[in-house]
Amino acid sequence: MDQNSLLFAILLGAPLVGFFINGLNFRSHNSKLSGSIATGAAIISFIAAALLVKELIHLPPEARQIKSSFFSWMAVGDFSVDAAFLVDAISAIMILVITGVGSLIHLFSVGYMAHDEKPAKYFAYLNLFLFNMLLLVLGDNLLVMFVGWEGVGLCSYLLIGFWYTDPAKAAAGMKAFITNRIGDAGFLIGIFILFLTFGTVTFTDLLSRLPSVAEVGWTGPITLASLALFIGATGKSAQMPLYVWLPDAMAGPTPVSALIHAATMVTAGVYMIVRLSGLFVLAPNAMLVVACVGAFTALFAATIGLTQWDIKKVLAYSTVSQLGYMFLAAGVGAFGAAMFHLMTHAFFKALMFLGSGSVIHAMHEEQDIRKMGGLRKQMPITHATFFVGWLAIIGFPMLSGFMSKDEILWKSYSSSAGHPLLWFVGVVAAACTSFYMTRLMALTFWGGSRVPKETHPHESPPTMTIPLIVLGILSLVGGWIGIPHVIGALIPGHPENYLEHWLAPALATVPMEEGSSILEFSLMGISVSLAAIAAWFAFDFYVVHPERPKAVAAWFGRFYEAVSNKYWVDEIYQARIIQPIVDGSKALWAYVDVGFVDRLTYFASDVVLGAGGMLRSMQNGRTQQYALYIALGLAITIYWVLVG
Amino acid sequence: MEISFSFRWVDVLLLMPVVVLAVSSMVPLLIKVMSGGREPNSFATMCYGLAGVIAAAGWLISMEGTRRVAFDGALVFDGLSTLIGLAIVFAAGVALVFSRENFATNTDQFSEHVFLMLNAAAGMLLVSWANDLIFFFIGIELMSLCLYVLIAISGESRLSKEAAFKYFLLGSFASAILLYGVAFVFGTAGSTNLQVIAEQSQDLISSNRLFLLGLIFLVVGIAFKVSIFPLHAWTPDVYQGAPTPVTGFMATGAKAATFVLFLRLVMTSAFAADQANRLIEIIQWMAALTILAGNIAAVMQTSVKRMLAYSSVAHSGYIMIGLIVASIGGEQLGGSSSVIFYLVAYTLMTIGAFGVLSLLEKDEDSQIHVEDLRGLAKRSPWMALCLTVLLLSLAGIPPMVGFFGKFFIFSAAVKAGLYWLAVWGVIGSVVSVYYYLRPIMQMYMRDEVGAEVCGDRYLSIGAVSVAAIAVVVVGLFSSPLYQAVLNALRGPT
Amino acid sequence: MLLSALIFLPVLFGLAVLALPKQLVRPVSLALSLVHFIASLLLFRNFDPTSAGLQLVEQKPWMPDIGITYFLGLDGISFWLVILTTFLTPLVILGSWKSIDHKIKGFHSALFFLTATMVGSFLALDGILFYIFFEASLIPMYFMIGIWGGARRLYATVKFFIYTMFGSLFMLVAIVALMFMAEQQLGQMSSSLLDWYKLEIPFVGGELLSTQTLLMFAFALAFAIKVPMFPFHTWLPDAHVEAPTPGSVILAAVMLKMGTYGFLRFVLPMFPEAVDYWTWLFIFLGVVGIVYGALVAMVQPDIKKLVAYSSVSHMGYVIVGLFAMNAFGTTGGLYQMLNHGVSTGALFLLVGMIYERTHSREVNAYGGLAKVAPWYTIIFLIVTMSSIAVPMTNGFVGEFLILLGLFKAHPIFAIIATTGVVLGATYMLWMVKRVFFGPESAMVKEHAAHGGMDLNWREKLVMAPLVTLIFWMGLFPNHFLNYSKSSIDHLLENRMHYQLQVDNSSSPLKVVDQRGVN
């Protein structure tokens, strides 16, 4: 085994070993031990990832790929898939984020889960998730990716339902898995189309076999495959119309929400599209769908976020919305920007989730922000780091979120695949984001305390605050590896857009309009000022004049009602899709199985019995009647043979 | 035209089995008379009877591989005669054993019972050898008369008297029809010898409608004896009324013998002629209706004996399929071989099944209902297993011999292009599974107490075991039997 | 002789068990079944996976007049099914250690006879011999359901028997017709499959009454009922619910495979034109089965019935896979047969284990089982994952290949079938949620109070090989597929003029029938 294979093996194996150790000892209550094992595994994995990326950096840009094949997994006919892994510019970012943020969240969990009944089980699942997520991003072919893809879904299922004694939580896990499965079915169909069209499922082969001309229309194999894969992405990355599972997924432990439902798993869809950028750019119609769904989701989820009272639900809808941005970016061909936002979002959203975890921990599992307020004083570190996250997400200039979001907005305007309308939707969504995040900050940390008397919030232990601090720093500076050119030009030393350079060889491109810096700056200005105004409004509503929101809500009337009820989407799904299916199935069972097929067989037996009854009446024991039958038999025979 | 048989002593030698049976049947009666009408030891009586049966069987076996005729061809001793003859004496022997250990038959008239049974067997042998309508009629009357009385003399059961009377009345009616048939055929063909009839049947059937009418009468008369719809109506009543060993004997021996003659009759080329088409047609309908009526009625029965009676009706229907094939295609299509094979298989399984019933009867009036079998597997596991095997065989489940019987019948039908009859038979088999499974269900899957096997009826148990084991063994290795059937039909080579 | 030994060893065992004292029945049966399993492992040594021919062939005349022979042989299609059968018997014996508490001699005897008939039907290469094993297998199963079954066992067992018998009798008529066809075309009656493959069976376009079409449907009906395909499936839920655990396991894991095996062995190669013409029907019914089975499974109040309907759905996959008629689909179909054997077998075992403790199969009576039976929950979840085809488990490999193959052949049907992926997850997870999660139900609490809710060592021992196989087959499918590859390729490539050669290298008997067509 060469060195790289060994690194792959350690990278993937460490969490797997961790999973087995904790998994076999799942009844252990020792959160420190199991937590250390799991965190150690994650850190080892991170080190291996870093070493691999170091190897990668040393390679020339156009040859930045390290492959390693372990064994032949399935070979049937001309379909042959290896358990093979690939790290390149795209997956390098992913493995660093996954293992890096993952390690921090593992560490955070040690404190967070200290008093839980089944810490070993929790850490086992967490390690298993890490393993699957790495499979997903490292797979050198669609099938290995799919293994990880479903694997993370499974872990997400297990972790959302971790506190399974609460039926709502178990239901949330199930909902997540099944919704994901809908997407997975699409993913599978995408794989089928690609394999049957191009004869391979390996990324590199696939991309090399693609034609050079973009496909027109909707029914070409590339377009269909792209759309099918995108269905997969909407499931995993919680986009319209399959986003419904993600808010419910907040039922899981908060670090899980941070890791799986903010930083890593939910971005898998984006990663997949970026990974297959070469394919998607050949299907402009599919790209358009991706962009529209992304933009719409970004706005839609952001509006729902405006009215939520659960701290995690706000963050969940925010995540859906931010993922929408990433798809918007991918859809307009700004794959680099999508990756960039994926990364920065991983930092600041993980930070905020962990921060919310810290708050919830301090509030004794209270998640309603109406019962918080003024926590700034009791939880200074949490507040400080959360503050950074807030600045990042609302796009405060020069923080990570600002860099990536504005690049997306600019590209959605300037790309040949973009449209000003997409930009506009993005900006409005950004304003909403700014409003609801400020509202969250205000209600949680600022203003007067509404904390019930019996609760005594306190700052969390170091295992929890250290990850917060690290993520806070990353949220601050993480964006600097991708400084937009217009801004870079103003900074002394003209720092380049490192990220764009790093990714460029691995990505397909669509032509970008070479817009003027002035245009770019003015668009940037518009979005920043809109966000600032929204933030000010929120501050005014929830800190300065807390009585105003009610009045505004009343003013919006029905619209407010719709938004605060999440547009009744869950209810509509339940009433229009799930219930009819269940009722229909019951009807099938009752009418087809029992009522028709069985009845048909009963009918056959009834016929037999009926005929038997008839025969019985013939058989009345009277000799003369029997003699009559004989005579009749004879007569009929004679008639038939001789006369008839 | 005259009917005459030249008599040769050597022919008597060929007739020895019948003679032996007749003689041995006298022995117990003589003893009884000499001891002043006191019923002798029933075991000894049975032994005399069995001795006759065994001697007859031995004689039959010794004649194997030859083809001879006696009385100017009125009786024929070919492989078929031997094979079916053996089946008949087997049935007789087994029935004797059952009779001795059954309350309804082992009465103070057991000697008479044995006498009648052996003579009935002799009649059956005659029927199965007959190559002449006169001999056939004599044989069938001998057999029937003995059976009427056999049914009537048993115990005090009112049911059996009624059955005997019913059988007698209807049987006489059928005999009359038969006799008409014989007369018409003789009147037109000028001979009662099947061989002679066969030679001119092609001309006769096209020229003389009376000949055809004679055939119809013959067919209907025979159909009565083998319980073909709609002439089967007597069967359940009589089978149920008769003492079980007698029923078993009737259901097997009488049926086998009569069917053999039926086979000999249809093998005369008369039935292959175009003019007989419509006759064949209606026989097909009869076969189909027999299968249907037998199986459907059996489903409704709660009395096991009555159920077996109807099942025997259904089996007649299956055999008829083979017969039809034989009638239209001679031997090439395997119709005749399937009939013979089925008859042997049917004899084994049916006599065994009635044997188990006989074992379960506590007194002469006892009627075994399906419910009575509850939990039999617990009380008499071996008998339950035997009955299971026999019933599964009757249902035609492999690897029992009944499956092969059906297999040959259906293959014959398929080969002859009579797909609809084959499929019809198949559907009938599915229905039959339902009622054959019911007793098995009761025996194994219910635990309540029901009928019981008396412990000391070892001989009957042994006889049933023989039948059951034979059903399995002959099933697994059906080739020798089938080979024997083929040899019997082809004659010595 | 190895193949004969594999069939007749269990017959002997079945008789031997009857003679044992009661307390020895279980351990001795277990030992004997292990002997049988080990004997079947000898096949690995003697079987050459690279050959598409028949191996270890045994042929003896049986009824020479009508060309019936005692003809056994093994190829890549039957190989794993035989192993699956012998593999499951010891597990079933171990699994029913406690649950079968009366008439244990009879039970083990029936189990051995059942094994014999199942192995026999996978090995038989003579139509009549196959039919005999195929039908004879009904008898022990009939007793198994009827004697050791649940409350409505009598109804269920009769329904099972008559349903399956109904179909197979038509097959018997078809078998007979083929034998005569052999007589016409090859000069001698024969029920040897190898001869049947040589027959030119007349086929006239879409005419329903053309010989080949009729024969195909006669065979297909028998197998469709056995599989069971929609709409012939209604015997299955009843039989499963009423059958004792071991009966359900064997029924689901092996007996249903006799139907799909029949499709692969008889229907596809013997009636190529008719199959081509009617493929759409089978695919259609298969797809309906997938979706229908899943939907109806979803609303079952009884866990066992749910699993039974899931079988309908899974067997639908097998059917569409086989009829996709390309390497992916057919291989996947064959693989799914094994998968279903392992995972549905495991599911039935698990349902039985909990039933032993609570005597309830009502989904609604359960809840919170995860808390009181963690090991049970873990294993159940693993098996569930296998059943809903999560990657890295065996189920995924099968389903993926099937859907890929189906997509290649009939994309629209494949898209409909893919909904089964979602529905499968729905019914299983919904059930898991209601049974294992949530607060403990009153019933669970009551039984948990006595302790012993979780798996004991024996039950873990039963599940361990199955769980191992789930992952082994999921991670290294090639280990398994290699044995079937040549045979399946051979079948697909030569389907229109299928021939099977006897591979004499491993067999001392020279039995190839050299008579060619025409």
C-alpha cells in the first residue's frame, strides 16, 4: 500500500474504528471516554486529510488528483465499480471542512452530551457519519458517492431520532430519511442515465466522455440526468420542494444540527453539482432549473425564518435559505462561488448552531427565544462568537459571509446563465436574512431578560467554548481566501482570489460578463445597505420598541399568518400527498386484496359449494329418482348419438 | 348363428383361479353346516378364504407372460387379465382381513360373508377376462348378486339393508340395459365375441344403427357399474350403507374388473369409426361431469365414507379420460396403459383408505365423520400417517402413486389432443385437494378426542400399512409397474 | 453422488429424528443440519465457476419408457440457492429452539423433508423430477403451518396448499405436452430439460393460442403463484401470518425462490419468443407488485403481515430484474433472490423472537422497544437497512442492478419501480418508528418488567451469520456473483437457442444426450 492509499485508509478508517469501538460498547455511560475516542478519531482523520491536501498542493495545478483504489466492488457485465477514492481540488476543501469542523463539533459534543444517557452511542453515530460523509466526498465514482450519500442519510436518521423516546423526534428522523429517499431515487435514475449513455460512472471518465456541445431542449440524456441528479440534491440539501425535513431535523442533538444539518451533509447536493459541473454546464435548461429552485428556496425559507420562535428552527430555515444561495450560484455557473459559500457557511452556521447549543444547554433545553433575552451578560463567550457569526451571515463587509454571498449575487447578475431577476431575489432574501438573524440576536442575547426565574443560565464549559472560538475566528477570516477581485484590487498587496485559482482547473466554466467594477460595487452597495436597513429594523422592533412587531404583524394580516405557519407546507403535504397515499393503500388492501382477489377465489369456492348443494338435492336417496337418472342418461345418450 | 362354446379340459386349467376361489369359498360354509350351523372360528374362516385368494394369486402369477384364450376365445388370459386379476384378488384378500376385524362383518354369518366375497371375486375375475359379452354378463351378474347379498347380510344396520335393496333394484335395471345392449350387438354382429365384433365393427357401425344402439346400451350399462354421471347416484348411498370392508372391495375390485371390460370393449375398433364420434363426444361430457360431480359433491360431505364414495366417482371420471383416449387411438396414445396403471394405483389407495375407516369403526352402525378423526395422529400416529399418505395419493400429490396415475391419464389426454379434458381434470384435482386435506387437517392439526383404532386389529393394520407403503414405493419406483402394464397390453414379445 | 447426497441426507435425517428420544431431538437435529450444510460446502470445492455448463451431473434412467430420468446437476443459477437452503436450516432449528414446544420430532422431521424437497427442486434437471420436488415441498410446509401455526392456521394452510397446487397442475399439463413434443421432434419422449431446450416450439406472433404462448403461461402461472406475483399473492400474507416462525422463514427465504428460479430455469430459456412477446406483462405485473406490495405493507397493523407484503414487493423486484433480460437485471434478480432470503428470513426470525416474548404482533401494541431491547433493536435496524437497500448492505446491490437493468430495458417502468425505493423505506421505517421508538407502550412495559426482553446468546448466534452475510454480500458482491456469472451470461447470450452442456470434467458420468435438433 503506497503512502497515499495509507492516508486514504487512515482518513476513512479512523472514524470507522471509532464507530466500532463506541458502537460495540454502546451502553457505556462514560461520555468522557467515548467522547475522547470519537474526537481522537476525528482529529486523526483531520490530520490525514491535511496531509493528503498537502500532497495535493505539491502537484501541478492541472494534475491535482490523487486516486486510490481498494477493491472491485461490483462487476456485472460492462458495469464495473471499484471501491476507489479521489481527492482533488474540490474534495480537498470538503475533507478539510468535514474533518476540521467535524473535529470541533466532536469536541463540543463532549461537553454537550456529558449528562446524556447514551453518549457512546451518540459518538458512535457521529463517527459513522464522518466516515460516510468522507465516502461521499471522496468517492471517485457516482456509486461510491451514492454509498456515502445514503450513509449520511442513515446517520442523520439515527441522530435526529437519537432521543427516540419522544415520538416527535423519532418521526422527524423518519421524515428526514424518507424525504431524502425521494431525492435518492432521483439520484439513482441519474446514475442509470449517465451509465447507460456514457458507459461509466467514474467521475473522471465521465467528464472526459461528455460531448463538447451543450444540449438543447429538455429530453436529452444530459439534461435528464442533470435534472434527476438535481432531484437527489434537493432531497439531501433541503431545497424546494423537499426541504421540509430539515426544520424537523432540529429534533436531534444540537451539535448534530451543526455538523450534519448545517455544515456538511446538507451541502452534499451542492458538492455533487460542483463535482459534476462539467455535466451541468452542458445542460443549460437544467442549470436554469437549479438556479431558479435555489433562488426561490433562498427567499422562501428566509421569509419563514422571519417569524419563527424556536432558536434552532430559525437557524434551520436560515440553512435552507443559505443552501438556496449555493444552488443559485451553481445554477448560474459560479461553481467556485458555490463552493466558497459552502465553506464559509460551514464555519458561521456551525458556529451559530453550536452557539445555540450552548444557549440551549444553559437554558436547560429551552429553545423558545421568547423566553430568553439578555443572555449577553451570562454567556459572554457564546454571545461574542455568535455575534461574529451574525455579522458573517448578514454580510457585514469583509467577513466570510459577505465575501461568498456577494460573489454569488454578483455572478447571478453577471453570468451568462444568470439574470437580474435572480440577483434581485437573492438581494431580497439577503435582506430577510439580515432581519431574522438580527431578530434572533436581539431576542436571545440583547434587551431585557425574559428568562424564567427557575432557570439560571451560565457560560458553557471549555470543551464547548473552544470550538466556538475557533469557528468564530474562521468566520471572521475564512473568507479571505476568496476575496473578490474588485475588493482585492483595493487592498494593499492585491491579494488574489486563492480559492478561485485553486478550484479553476477542476471546474467547468460558463462565460461571465466582464462587468465594470462600478457596477459590481453598486450592486454590492445595494445589498449591503438593504441588509443594514433590515438589521436596523429588526433591532428597532425587538430591542428598542418591543411592542411594534405585533402591530406590524397585524398590519400584514393574512400574509403574516401564512408565513408564521410556514405557508402550511407540511399540512398541505400531509393532507394532499401522505394522507391520500395512506388512505389509498388502505383502500387497495381492502378492495383489491380482500375485496377482489380473495373474493374471486371465494367466489370460485362458492361456485363449488353451490354446485355441491345442487347435487345434494339431486341425491335425495330415493331409488325411483335414481332410476330416472339412469333412464334419462340412456335417453339423452341415444338422442345425442342417433338423433341429434 | 348360434352361440356355442366348445369345451376343452385344458381351458379349465386356465380357469383355475376362479375354481380355487369357488372351492375355498365353500370350505367355511361346509364346516359351518357340519358343525350344526354354529359359526366357526372367524380366524380360521378368514384363513380358508385367504388360502383361496393366495392360491388364485399364485396361479395368476404363474400364467404371466402368456396369452391364451379359453372356450373359443370367450375368455382371454393375457397380461391384462393377470395384472387386473392380481389387483382383484389383492383387494379381495385385504377386504377379507378387514372384514374379520370389523364389527359389521364379523358376525355370526361370517362364513357366508367369506363365501360371498370370494364368489364376488370370482365374478370379477370372469369379468376382467371376458372377451365375450355373454361371459361378461355372467361375470357381472355373479359379482353383483354376491355384492347385493354381502351388503344385505351384514349386522343389523338398517342402512345396509336399504343400500342393498337400492343397489339391487338399480343394478337390475342396469343389468337389463346391459342385456339389451348384448342382444342388439349380437343381433347385428352375429356374435358376442369381442374379437369377431371388432373385425366387422367398421362395416356394422356405418351400416347398422342398431349396432350403434347396442353399443350405447352397453356403454350406459357399464357406466352404471363404474359410477359415471348421471348413473352414479346410487354410489354414495350404497357405499355408505355397505359395511366398510365391502365398500372397499366394491370400490376397487368391481370397478377394476368392469373398467377392464370397458377397455376391451372400446378397443374394438368400433369406437374409432366416424359414426361413433358422437358417442365418444357424449362419453367425454360424461367423464367431465363425473369429475365435476364427484369432486364437488365430495367437498360437501362430512361422512368420510360418503366423501370417499364421491371421490371414487371422481376417479372413475379420470379413468374415463384414459378410456376415451384408448377408444379413439388404440394403444399408441397410451390411453389403455394409463387406464390400467390408474386402476392398479386406485386399488391400492382406495382399499387402504377404506381399511383405515374400517379400523376406526367401533360398532356395526358407526359412521366415521371427518370430525371424528380429530387428533388421530396423536392416538395412532402410524395409522394417521398411512391415511395421510393414502389421501395425498388420492389427491395426486407426488411422489405418491396417485400422482403418476394422474400423470399418465393427463399425458394420454394431452397426446390425444384432448387438452380440455386434461385441464378439466386438473381443475377437478384442485377441488379434490380441498376435501382430501380435510381429514389430514383433523388428524394432525386438531387435538380433541375422536375415533380410535382398536389395538388388537393387527392384521388390518398390517394390510393398511402394506397399501400405504406400496403407494409410496410404487410411486417412487413406478417404472416397473408401468413396464408391467405396457407388457400386459403389448402381450408377450 | 454429492448432489444426491444433498437431497437424500435430509430425508434420512428426517427419519432418524423420529427415532430419537425427545430431549435429544433439538441438538441432534442441529448437528445433522450442520452436517448437511457442511456437505453442501463441498460444492465449493467441486464447482467450477468459470464454466457455464452443468456440473456434478447425475443421470439415471427412471421411467425409460417415457423418457423420465433421475437427472441432477448444478450450475451457476442453482448454486447459491442450494447453499442458501442448507445454510438456513440450522439457523431455523436454532431459532425455533424455544418457540416450537410441541410435537418437536414431527417438526424437525418435516423441516428436514422440506429441505430435501427444496434442494431437490433446485437440482432437478428433469421436468417431472422437478415437478415432484416442487409439489412435494407443499406437504411438509402444509403440516408446518397447520400444526405449529397460529389461530387461523387451518384456513391459511389450506389456502396456501390449494393456491400453489392450482398453478402447478397447469404446469403439469404443459410438462406433458413438452414431453410429447420431444417425442415428435427428437424421436423419443423426454422430460429432460436439456432436451426441452432443443425443442422448436411453434410460436405465432401475438396469438394467445399459439403453442409456445400457452405452454409459457402454464409454466408462468405455476411460478407466478409461487413467487408470488401480483395478483396471485393473496395466499402469502395469510400463510406467513399463520405460519410458525421457522415456517415463515423457510417459506419466504427459500420456497418463494422456487418460483423465480423456475422462471429463470424454465420460462426464459424454453419459450424465448413468447417471453419476448409478453415481457411487458411480466414487467408490468412485477412493477405493480413492487408498488402495490409496498403500499399495502404500509398500512398493515400486523408486523408479520407487513413483512409478508414487503416480500411481495421485493419479489416484484426479482421478477422485473429477471425479465429485464440483460446482464444487470438478471444478475440483480438472482442476487435479490439471495438477498431476500437473507434479509426477509432474518426479519421473520426477528419478528418471531419478539413474538415469543410478548405474544403480540400488533404494531400498535408496541412502542419504545429500543429502550428495553437494545441488541434486538440494533439487529432489527441492520436488517431493515438491508431490506430497504441501503448501500453497503446486500439489498442495495440487488436493487441497484435490477433497477439499472430495468432502466436499460424499459426506462418508464424503471422510474415507476424506483418509487419502491421510497415506499420501501416508508413502510419499514414507519413500522420501526412505531415499534421501537416513542415511549414504551403498556404492553412492552409489562413484559419488560420480567426482564429478558433483549436477545439471548442463542438468538444472537442465530442472527450473527445473517448480519455477517448482509454486509459481506453488500460489500463484496463479486464473491457471490462470480459463481453465477458464466451461467447468466450464457443464458442471456443464447436465450433464443439455449443449450446447456454437461460439464464432464467434474463428473464421472457421461450422460450427454447427443441427439441434436433435426
